[in-house]
Amino acid sequence: MALTAACGLGASADYSQTHTAQQIVLDATKSTGAATSYHITIDATTKDGQANADVDVDGSSVSGKIVGAGASVRIIHVDGQTFVYGSDLAAIFEASDPQAAATVKAKASDKWVLMPEDFWNTTGIDAITHLGKVTECFRTEQGLTKKGTSTISGHQVVEVDDQLASSMYVAMAAPHYFVRLTLTGVDTCITDPSITQETIDLSKVGQKLSIAVPAGYVDLKTLAGS
């Protein structure tokens, strides 16, 4: 019996062994797509350079930092309102509207600024809050093969690759969320056609994340009026 155990003959098969690559991806698609809260980091190579996102998502609310096109922006979107941190907003205005930049820097550099209602729709960040739409695409990936197991951020994961050289890392423990997605630009599931390479990391899936309207914010309309 000791010899059998030592050779692993008596050990029960783990999740990566008892499920096919297709079943593993389907499990991850279902569980991750059903999650309404999570922390997501995105590192992407685009035609315009590097772009990054590091945000909490809870339902339609988002809080965190977005980096791209030479700008680094702290942003909160909650209850249909979007807030940008003052010093970041001033930096954005610097090139296009120096006067507005000076006003924000003088009166709201250390405050959150309420943006116009249509601002959120111009950011492109809204797609992050619809993780189900992103993961649903993986159901139809072709040429899926298991590539072994490893550990990512403390989670045991099984790697599944597709025929387009993208990799999906799925948690071995139920409910089998996607822990990491590494996508190539030719992958039809990539989130933006301008992206040539993208890595998505997910954590805090299903956890309670408190995203609230920031205290002491100022309205951009008020600043503009002053």
C-alpha cells in the first residue's frame, strides 16, 4: 500500500485530468460570466503603445486606474456618474485646453471631479463591466488543448491553449474561474481590434467590493463656470 501511494497509483485524479479542455473552458465561461464583482488588471499592447487597466468592478460600478495614450487616470463610475481625480484631469487638459488645466489644477487638484454624463461612453471602459460578453466568446474557441498545471497568484490552475496561440488559465478549485487570459491579436476573442497582445488577470471574483460616490467632489460644470 505504501508503495502504491508513493507511485501515485492510489491518488484520485484531479480536475485537470478528469475534464477535457473543452469542458474546462466551458466551466470557466459559465462561472466567470456569472460573476458580478471582481478585480481585473489588463496589460495590452496596442498600435498606439502600451495600455493598462487596474480596477475593481461591482455590477456597473468601476473604480481604479486606467493608463493609455500617454495618460494615467484614476476614475470612479457609480450610480451613472463618472468622477476623475483632479490632478489627472488637469494633465489630460494640459495639451488641448491649458486654461481648463490651470483651473482644475488650482481649484480641484486634490479632489474628485464629476464629469459630464456622456463622458463615460467615450472612455471605452464600459466593456470591462460586461465580463460575461467577453468570456462567452471562449465557448467557440477551436483547437483547445490542455498544457499542464501551475500556480498563479496563489491559485492552482490548468492551462488550456487554443489554435491561435492564446492561453486560458482556469482555477482547479470550484467554481473554476478564469484566473488569467493571455490573448494574441489574431484571437477573435480579444477585447479591441487595435490590440496586438493582451493579458487579463482576474481576482476577488464574487467578493463584495465597495464602490461609492467620492466625498467632497466638485462638478466640472461648476469649475468651468468659475
